[in-house]
Amino acid sequence: EAGVLRYRVEGQLFFASADLFAASFEYQGQPQNVEIDMTATHIWDQTGVAALDKVVSRYTRQGAQVHIRGLNPPSQTLFDRLAQQPAT
């Protein structure tokens, strides 16, 4: 779809995978909406939250709406408590 970037993330997001996770996104262009499907992912720690928060922040600064889908309840709770950037 024009103006929409969609990503599907799989695996564990924690201190050892955070840098690779954040570097895996395409920050070029001007997407209006970014959808990140985290259904097959678990966030384990503050570093994982910070990595997702960094991605959300970069897209938000470019004017995009970021939608995070499918976080499991423990990951959602951790993200809600620790993230700096709200995401829908």
C-alpha cells in the first residue's frame, strides 16, 4: 500500500538482539503509517523495550503513525511501563 510500511518481527527481543532489531528497519522515505507485527516476538527486558521505542521514535520524528500489533500481555505491560514513545 502506498505510504504504509509493514514489518513482521519474529524471535526474542532483549539485550543481545536489540541493536540488530533496530538496524533492521528502513528509515528512508516518508511513510505515513508504519505497522510492526510483534505477534511472534517476546520482549524480555528494558533493552528490548528501548530498541522498539527507538524505532517508534525515529518514525514518529518523520511524521509517521506507528502501530504495534500483537504484543503478548507480558511484553505489552513491559512496553507500557518503560517506553518513552506511545504507540498504538
